[in-house]
Amino acid sequence: MGTADTANKDLTFSLAEKKPKVVFVLGGPGSGKGTQCAKIVQHFGYTHLSAGDLLRAEKNSGSENGIMIQNMMNEGKIVPSEVTIKLLQKAMVESGKDKFLIDGFPRNEENRAAFEAVTKIEPEFVLFFNCPEEELERRILNRNQGREDDNIETIRKRFKVFLESSLPVIEYYKAKGKVQEIDAAKPVEEVFEAVKVIFTPKVEESCWCRCVIL
Ligand code: UDP
Ligand code: MG
């Protein structure tokens, strides 16, 4: 077995030991995943891992996959699971934390199945930021983050990939009763009000009754 294989096994092993809590954060490009994740981190102590940011960092590090990642991102295509999952596993282990928001992943069925098969982690739930395409386009064209893929041509490709490949992942988790959907077309603070409700621990009704009676 090569050293790379051994390193992957080690990563998988340390993660399995920890049994981290994972929330997948999904939504079209520009739906506010990153913005809302930053706020969830501040209020609820999760660690934010953006698959897109990890891939951008990997591309910039001059790794052997750099050119491939760059080409795929510029076309709005989905980078092979193997690459993304390895980056996510590494980031989870290196963080030393155990509560993660995984933003922008899994983007297709294959991403989803491979992540579950490799890490043995099932998400607690999926946070889905639902937003119409016109609003997504408007936001991305105004945000000016210097991203090569934030041009009208690539944005449309990314949205098409979202509809064709990522929505089925959301449907898969919906069928399992695991999707928390948010109307993401509203202003940031209003969206966060809805997000807060989802992350705030609920007091069990039965407990309330008991407390009141006692
Ligand atoms: N990407 C990918 N796999 C992932 C996450 C991102 O291949 O798991 C690529 C894909 O090409 C995508 C780009 O990275 O279009 C940007 O992703 P990011 O999540 O940063 O952008 P967003 O969709 O949130 O605007
Ligand atoms: Mg993002």
C-alpha cells in the first residue's frame, strides 16, 4: 500500500473515531450559503467548511490537481468526489472540532454516496437556501469577490448544474425528512432569523407541560 493510501486510511479512521456532527448547507450559487454560515458559526459554535473555498485553496497551492480544479470550476463543473472528500476529511481532522457546516457539498448523487461510504457520516440535516435564479444572478454580478467563475456565462452553467445535479441530492434527503428549507430571497438578517429558529434547541413540549404542572 502506498503512503497516500495509508494517509487516507488514517484520516478516515480519526474521523470515524470522533463521529462528528455534520450539517450540509446547500443552495444555488449566490444563495447566501457562505454569509449565513459565518453567522451560524458566531451564534452556534459550528466550524464552517466551504468545499468551494477548500478547492480554491488547493488550486492556489500549486498541487498536481490545480489545473484540473481550475478548469472544472471555470466551467461550473463538479470536481471528482475523491478530491473534494479528501480535502473535507483533512480539514475536519485538522480542525480538531466535531460540529461542522459543510457548505456547497454534496453537489451530486455521486458526491453524496461517496462521502457517506468513505466517512460513514450521515448529516444531521440539510439546510437548503432556496432562491430564484434572477435573484442569484443579480447578487453574484454585484458581489465582486474577484472570482473567475462569477461571470454571467459561468453563473448560468453553475445554475444549470445546480438544477440538474444538486437538486436531486436535496430531494434524496427530503424523502428522508432531513431537509430544512429556507426562503433565501430575503435580506440577510431576515434569512438569519429563519436560520436561528432551526439551530435553536427546542424545549420538548412534554417537558414544558410537566414544568408548568409541577
Ligand atoms: N465545486 C465542486 N465541488 C464541490 C464544491 C465546489 O466541484 O463540492 C466547484 C464547482 O465547480 C463550483 C465551484 O467549485 O461551481 C464554486 O463552488 P462554491 O460552492 O464556492 O460556489 P457557490 O456555488 O457557492 O457560488
Ligand atoms: Mg460559497
